[in-house]
Amino acid sequence: MKKIGLSCFEGFVCKAGDCKDNCCIGWEIDIDEATLEKYKSYKGALKERFEKDICYDETPHFILGEHDRCPFLNKDGLCDIILDSGEGMLCEICDKHPRFYEWLPGITFEGYGIGCEKAAEMLLEYDKPISFTETIITDEDGEEEPDDMCGIVLSALNVAKSILQNRDAAFPYRLMTLLAFGSSIQNAVEGGDFDVIDHILTLYSNKDFVEEKYEGYMRFASENSEQAHKEIVKIFRSLESLDERWHKHLLLMLDYYDVVLRAAAEEFNPQIWENMAIYFLFRHLPGAYHDEDFLSRIKFVIMSFLTNGLLMRIYDQERIIDKAVMYSKEIEYSDENVSILLDKSYTEDCLSVQSLMSILVSLCDIQ
């Protein structure tokens, strides 16, 4: 079994009480069956609290307290369960958070979600090109061998990463190339011809081929690009929300679009966006193994840039890292919201390849 991760997250350690956005606040945390049995049979100092602060209904979970705090989160921002009994007593969700996984035959993709403040800091402050890390894990019970679709997913991920890390190009050109690649690889996969798929992967691995396409992207220039960008923001406003600030920020983007966009251009940091795009790609593209839909996930990377890029320039004294955390919690941590966006990438005119290209062309002055 091969485990693949991102170099920016190596050495991850929870900030615990130093985290200003605690993952033990605002989330209803379900308890897996094995851990529940531990809590039921526990005889130590937390016995009465396990009985009082856990709902044992059909889906057992911790009963949140005032301000939606986990009942075991103490005033110092630390977990009483860990302090009392160690991390071995944590339920599966608490033990694994903020990790995310995508399982393919013979390959596991593992990363850290940037809904976690520490993970967001590690991603956005990483000042080297992000690489994929590989670890071989021996499975004594045997393991599945990667199949042809695994190979396509892994190759597509590597090609897309090389496109995003081409620092000779302004960032919008990289995203336009990524989108063109997504459209081409999707058509090839749907055609089911592995020779064509290999050809597409080879072409987009060639830097000369990629750079020759730049001038052709200008044909997508459109006077409607601003309205299309606003329509994307409206789609995000229509989604389920956790934090009331989220919809407020999105409304500000619409009401003060020109001001916010100008601020984004003036303070644009390509290193941050390269890192963010690779993170979104790594987290979401491997899911194409299951439905063979590469294009919608690449569009998701573009959508995230177009929305989060404006979000980060809303001036309310919040750090860029805080905005990244908010975006991830509002979107990535809602399977429903992600699913809606992937579906709408095919049904909404503003999310067509042509429309997304036109928006990116309009942003080409951003370096």
C-alpha cells in the first residue's frame, strides 16, 4: 500500500490551547461504536460526565454546551479526555481530525484539511514548491493492486501539479492551462481510449506545448466576465452556511466587487495561491477515480480561487489564514455543498469552461 501526502504538512502538531479557532467548538461530534463501549465501561474520574454529556440515541454524540462547546473542552482550550486518559480514549472523529483521506486500490491519499487553523498556517506559510510525499505501508492481510484508473488519476494529479507550479507563467495562465487540461483529459477518459489519454498527459507535461497555448486563451475574453464572476459568488451564497459572517462576506464581494478585486490584485501573492490550488487539487481530484469526473473537480479548484481570492481581501481585521479556514469549513467540510458545486459546474452557465476562461482572462493583469 502506498500512502501519498503533501510535504507542507510534514511535522503537523495540533496547536491545542493556542488555537483561536478550536475544532471542539461548533461541531456536533458523533461517537463510533468501539469508543462508545470504552466510555460505557469507563470507571475513572470522567465516569459521571460520560454518562451525562453523551447522547446515547441512534447516533451517539457529545452534547454540546454553552456556545456550542464540546463538554470535554476545558477553559484552557484543552481536552479533558486526553488529559485524563490519553489520546487512546478519543473517538475516531477526534482522533483523525483534521486529516482527510481518499482510498484507491493500493493507494491512500492523506492530508490535513485547512478548516484547521494549524493546517492552514502550514499550507499558506510554506515557502517552497509543494511536493507529494510517498510512504510504503505493508499490509499483512494483503492489498489490492492499483488498476488502470488509479494510474490515470495519479498521472493527472502530477501533470496538474506541474502546471500549477510553472512559475514562468502568471497565475491566471496556470489556471487556464489547468482548465484546458481538465477539459481535454475528461473528453479522453469519456472516450475510453487509453492511447488518447496517454497522449493528453504527455502533451500537458511538455512545457513548450503548454506555453504555446497561452495566446490562444485570449479568444475567451468577454465583456460578461464580471457578471459571470458575480454569479459564481451568488452560487456560494445559496449554499448551506455555518457562520453568519460567511454570507456577510459574500454580500460584500458583490456590493463592492470592483474595490475588492482591485485590493486582491494589488496584494496578490502567487505563492499562497499556488499552495492553495495544489491543496484543493490534492484533496478533491483523486475522487475522480470513483466517477471518472475530472473536469468538475478541476473547476472546483478554479471556483475556490475566484471566490476565496476575493474573500481574503474583505477588510475586517481577519488574517488571510482565518479566511482560508472559514472557506474550508463552509465548503469542504460540507459534503452536500461540495456535491452541489460539482453538479452545478455542468449546469450553470457561469461555470462553463468558456465562462471560467473569460473570468481568468480578465484577471491576467494579476501577476
